[in-house]
Amino acid sequence: MNASHVKKLKIALGGTARNPEDVEVLHNLRLNFAEIPISNAIKFKKSINEYVKVKEKTGLYYLCHGPREGNPNNINALETDYFPHVLEVLEIMPILNMSLLTLHLWIDRRFVKTTVIDFKIELLKKIIDKAREKGILICLENLSENCHDLEVAFDKLPLLNLTLDIGHGQLLREENASFNIIKRYPDRIKHIHLHDNLGGSSPEDDLHLPPGKGSVDFKNIFNSLRTIGYTGTATLELKPVEIKSCLGFVKKFLSA
């Protein structure tokens, strides 16, 4: 391909911030935004003013990662614990001008019961309806799912978006699931998570290594993103010191 016809990747790069101090570090690394995990909205409210101050100081914008679901096959816990927590997070997000929420809801049919997947899809519909009122995009994050698993949710929920987790795509698969997801659902991908691992078949294999330290084929995955003209956001899901160590590696693919 002629170099003049290569599509540039215009991706806004950010990092995970687990406290206000992390936001300042990300700013010093010249990143564009911070993705803030909120597992407990009540506890998070105690530090929200600090997040507001550092946001005003640095000029970084915020995205949000919601609470984890716990037992992925426990419908009662999803309804009485997980769902209320997500609603509380949605109430907080406008205070920090957060416009995108990434959620973990495992729908891999190899491990999650069909009845539970159906329940999760109904739960996502309720969450999407609440989020629309606040101008918030809801993104389901792939854990070990392939296109066929995601199809069930996307067919029923036209407003559901995707956070493509490239590291998770390497787990429980012979080939990284990101390749087929990018081909099949280019318009659903609104956000990306970047981290590396060595493959594997257990939660312990989700190592969250800096890109370049594992076996993920970032070069060809970024080429696939370039093919679809992806221009969204990407979070380095790492500690700030790890982000610093791999920024050159990641930016090399963005500018290729």
C-alpha cells in the first residue's frame, strides 16, 4: 500500500486513574483523559471534590469504568446489588462530565447460563435507558466473548456500544478475538482498553502487562483499527509507572 494512502490512527490516549494523584501523573505524561473506576459510588463521593479540582487544574476529561458484577450466574445479586450500584454511578457521572461508562457483564455462552444472559440483556436495556437521559454512552466490555456471544446482545440492543478490551481478547482463544470483533462490529466500538498478557484460560492469566511485554499482536490489531478508521478513545489499563514504560511502544503504532 502506498504510504500516502495509509490511514492515520487519530486515537485519544488515556490511562486508568485510581485516585486524584494518578490524574496529575497522566497529565504529566501528556495523555488526553483519565478513566476512573467506580466500584462503590458512596465511597467515591468522599473524593469527588478532589477529582473536580484536579480536572480543572489539568484540563483532562474523564471516562468511567463501572462496578464488577460479582458471580456472573447469580441473577438475584445482579438485580439487588449490581444494578443499584450502576444506577448510583450514573448519578455521579454528570458531576464530572463523564460521557462514557464501561460495564462488565459476562455473556460468554460457554460459562454463563442462557437464562442469565437473557436477564443481563434486559438489565442492560434498563441501564441504557437511564443513561440516555443523562447523555451517557454505555459500552459493554468483552471479557472472553467472541462475535457470536456479542451478537445476542447487539441484535436486541441497538444503542449498546462496545469497549474493545484487546488484552481480554487474547484469553481463552487460539486467535485474539479482537480481529473478528473489529471486522464484524466496527460501528459498535466506541472505546478501547490496552494491556498485554501471555494468553491463557483462567482469571489469573489476565496479567495486565504493559503492551509489548506479552504475546498480543498489537501491530496487526492496530492495523485492523486503522482499516475501519477508528477515531475513538483508548485507555492504557495499567499503573501510571507502567504507562510511562510503554508509551513509546504504543505511540509507534498510532503514528505508523
